[in-house]
Amino acid sequence: MFSIVQVSDSHLSPRLTHFNANWEAARALLPRLSPDLIVHTGDVTLDGADAEADCAMAAERLAGLPAPLRVVPGNHDVGDPGSAAQPPTAARIARHERHFGPPLWTEDRPGWRLIGLNSQVIGTGGDADRAQRTAIAEALATLGERRIAVFLHKPMLLDAIEEGPVGYWAVPPEARDAVRPLLGHRNLRLVASGHLHLWRLASHGPATLAWAPATSFTLGTRLMPEPRGAERQLGVMRHVFRADCVETEFLRIPGAEPLVLDDMVDEIYPPAPAAAS
């Protein structure tokens, strides 16, 4: 048995500091949980996709945690394939790797293979997507009887592999061929994601689909009208890995301020200026 604490969506920045104190509250909780590994499932930064200072400051705030750390990138860290202004370029991904380590990784624990993915390049057809598909194939080819746990920023799906448009909130259905070998694998037991600033546990065959809450802020009804049965709370997730299953629990962050992005979104993420006519 071993345990992983999953933290997500800290949105750290030296420039707009609204969410930094909530990260420190989450950090203070971690030693009490005695994890064997900590995984941050992305949006470590407020705007690391364009701001080197956000990456540097966030890396400092993640240093010295009470267990080894793995990180996967989020849309605010490396860009988003649906964004013309901030696509996930090689330069953005390289910057993230300099500060937080590889965006794609595997780690073996007794009876388990942990796989960290860059959700921002899934199905995009570029070099990073092709390299990730190859890495997935190699991880499965050498799996043996290990069980699989996957960590990524955007959920692989919201409710079903085949579903309608999911917009900004998950890997698009048309891009999911890149991860079908994982989603359909008989040894898959956990897919742990962030991004939604909601927490929910759902089933996908023998696997648990865990949406991790954010440490920074929740989304209100303006930005997230339909939470799909999930809870709007700040917190962290603790995953306990047993021989053939994962037990997952939600934990509140003592002392965290219940910030809601709807109240400040135009300051934190101002809309792009209108194009000149």
C-alpha cells in the first residue's frame, strides 16, 4: 500500500497574488497526510504560458514539500490547443519542463504504473502528441500485470468516451483516439485530473475518474453553470493504492479562503481586446 496526495490548480503568481495564501494553507496540510508522492495536476501558475516569473515563483513555492513531487502541465502553464493567443508551443512546454520537470512521465510503484500526461497536446497531431502516443504504447507494452493510474490536467472525458461537445472543459471527443489505449485497458484503475475546480468521483469500468478540487478558487454559476453533480469546494485528494483498487478521499484545506473566480475574473484573466475594424 502507498498513498498519493493530488493537488491542483494553484494559479500562483508574484504579480496577481490573490491565490498564493490558499496554496500556503494547502501546503501546511500536506505533512499531516504523510504521502509517499505528491502529484500536482496542472495550472500550477496563473499565467506561466507567457510569464517566466510565474513559473519561477511557483517552482519556489513547490520546493521542499514533504514527499517527492510530480507535475503535469495545465492550460495556464503551457497554453491550450483551442487558443489562438496561447497555443501549447514547444517553447512553452520547454519552459514548463525547466521549472517543473518532464510534462510526460511514468513511475513504477509496487504493483502499479503511474503515468503523467500532457493533456494540452492530446490529439493535436504535432510532435509532442506523437511522442506522447509513442510513450503510452511503450508504457503499456512493458506493463505486465501492474495496475495503471493516470494523472493529467484536463479530464479525458466528462461523462462518456463518446459524448457531445465538451468545449474548454475536457479533452475533445475527436482527440481521444490518442488515449483510447489507456481508457480501454483492463488494468486501468484511476484517471486523476484537475482543471474543473470541482471535485467528483465517477466510475469508468473498474477505474475511478477523480476530478480534483483546486487549491485556489472555485467557479460560480456564471463561469460554470452546470457542475455535473460535482462539488464546488477547495481541497486536495488523497489516493490510497491497494493491490487492485484505489481508495480516494476529498480533504478540505483548513484556513483556505473560499474565493470564487466569477467575482474577479476580469481582473485575473481579462478578455482579449476586440480586433480593430
